[in-house]
Amino acid sequence: MARIENWNTELRTWLSPFLEKLGHKARRQMCPLYVSGLIGPGDRKSVQLMAERFAPGDYDQLHHFVAAGVWDATPLETELLVHADRLVGGSDAMLVIDDTAMPKKGEHSVGVAPQYASTLGKTANCQTLVSLTLARGEVPVMVALRLFLPDSWTNDRVRLKRAGVPAEYQTARTKPEIALAEIDRIMAAGVRFGCVLADAGYGLSAPFRQALTARGLAWAVGIPRHLKVYPVGVKLVWPKAVRGRPRKRHIPDILSAAAADMLANAKWQTVSWRNGTKGPLKARFAAVRVRTADGPPQRIWDMGQQHMPGDEAWLIGEHRISGEKKYYLANLPAGTDLRRLAATIKARWICEQAHQQLKEELGLDHFEGRSWQGLHRHALMTMIAYAFLQHRRLAKARRKKKNQRAATSTKPAGRAPSHHRAHRSIATSAMPALPKMDQRRTAT
């Protein structure tokens, strides 16, 4: 029990900026208890079980805090962004857009409906959260989780009212639209990152890519193999009118082609983008400069409506050892080498690890309430708990690095130590599981 008190004391100190924004004394008492319950021992992180373990006799207050209490989550969400930027923000950080599904029985929990569940690889009854993860040096910090509402919910005002969905979220929004709203919020808070990453569920959306470009952001996104692109040298010409009036609009001198076809004759190379737990991670990659086919639609010859050439970008293909083929678009500079392109698009994996850890270790998918407010407050508490664990992990890494330097300085003079290798072993090695903060673990 003494070891639990050690990290609990550290947690309360770390939470101080969050608690100041909660105002009422009872909320300032319940917030640390709730976060402690998420971090502490126990396979199930429902409010009732957390109260039994960490706040005996306070179940009603703990439940009221997360489900019904009158307090604004926005200041805490902003404080989380401040902490995330301090931990992993920077020009070399990545902002990863994705979504995660939480299987759910019944039909009354907010947002639950039959929809594709990525964790199961099939359609299932579940809730889907759009997630944004800030990551640098293979250390992720989750900064946003927002519920996606399917049409079966946005078309049913009675359900929306019963679940307490705020009026501003009752209209239908696509996942890319939710992600863009969160990106704007993150940018407004001054969070630093260098590139936005997303899978094909977002990358296939031309408005999403165009919106990122309009915000001056670098991006690298997955796309389906059939997404159309033009050769980079495509030109706009005047079509010759066989009959009738002269044409008033230019057309491309070559038709667009599917991404897979555009890369069919490209030069493929084996590229290693980082070291994994079992050695270098490798795949075959190819990249060519293209123009996206997401300009205004226009009739071209007898081919019907075609999208005109858009911005220039990289089209990247990946052939995995398993035989699977993936395709990507990125607006990174024309001089970017293939290894950097590969490393950038593969950096998205870190969000999947964060999703798994939030669910398996912090109980993201254990909330048993049905309301919009309760679900988002629970998700916020899991993100705060996750940020605290990453704070401890990075602090431990810094102490280890400092001790290594101290030990090296006491050795007899000889070959100078490789600072590059020492840094690489900490910053780019595969990320270990989050520390389990229970009775069996010694506080660090």
C-alpha cells in the first residue's frame, strides 16, 4: 500500500493544474480518485469497481462527478494539450488521426449502432471514437477522443435528447469533419507538430486533404488503390470541337489513372524505416510525383465527368512481406527521399498502440453509462491518466540517460562514447508497455 501512496502523491501533484480548473472542492477530490482508479489494479475499470478499490463509500459522488456533475470539460481538455505539447510536442512530432471502436451491447448507449469495428475487423454493434494522438520519438500522448454519431442517431431526435447530446453535435458530421474540428482546436492551443498522418478512411476524402493543405499543414495519408491521380507532367489543353461552339474550358491532355496502375512500372526498393523488437522493419516501397485528381469535375471527351488535376504530391506504394499492398499520398517536399517518406507514413502505427493501452490498461471501453457527457468525461480521464504515465516514463528515461552519462564520465579515458547511439536506444527503440501501477510494482 505504501508503494501505491508514492505514485498517488506524485499523481496529485501532477494533476494540480487540472484540479484548479474544476473549482468545487468535491470535484477536486473526485478527479484524482477517478484517475487513480483507472491507473490502479483491477481488470475492470467501471465506476462501481473503481469506487470499491479506491473510494469505498464514495460511489455516488464518483458516479456523479463523471456522469452528471455540472462542470465544463473544456478547460481540462486545454490543459491536457498543454501537458501533451510539453511532453512530446515539437516540429518533429506527428499528429495521428484515426478512430477506434468499442463493442457495446444494446441500443441505448450514445452512438452505439452496427458499424465497422477496426479492432474486430468486421461490422459489429459498437461505439466509434475519432482519436488524435500527438507522438514524438515513438512516445504517444492521446489528445482528443470524440464520438462519431451514425445516421441512425442523427436522424432520431428522441434518442439524441435521451442521451444528452448537445445541440451543436446533433447534426450529422463525417469522421474527417470531426477530425478537422479537433485539429483546429489543437492548433489554436499552440500545440506543436510537423505532420498529420491518417489512414485511408480519412485519406480518401479530397476535402479532408485539401483542408489540411489550406491550413498550411504537411500530411501523409493512406488511400485506396483505385484512387485516381494524374502524372506530374499533365498539361491542360483546349479541346478541339468537332462540331458546335468552341469549348470554353481546358481539359487534361492525359486521363487520370488508379494509384495502383500509376505505380505498376515504378522502381521498387527495399527500405528499413526503423528497428523493431526483432530487428529492422522492412518492406518494398516506390514513390512518384503525381497530381491529385481532386479538382472540379468536368466532362472530358466521351469519358463522362472526370476530376481535374489538383495539387502536386507524392504517391507512395508499399509491398509488405505478407504480400499485402498499401498506397499513400503525401504533400511532403519534392526533394524528400524514399526512406523519409516510408518512415513518415509508417509512424502512424503508434496510435494503434495507444488505443490498445487505453483500453487494456486504463479501461477506455469499460464505461457503463449511456450519456454523451459521461462517455466523453470518462474518455478525458483516461487520456489524462495516459499522459501522466507517459510523463513518468519519460522522466525515468531521462534519469536513466543521466545515470549512463555519469557512469561513463567515471570510466578511464578511452574511446569517446557514441552519444548518437545512446540517444537512439532511448528515443527510437520499440515502445514498451505502459508501467502497471499496482501493488506489485515499485514506484520509480
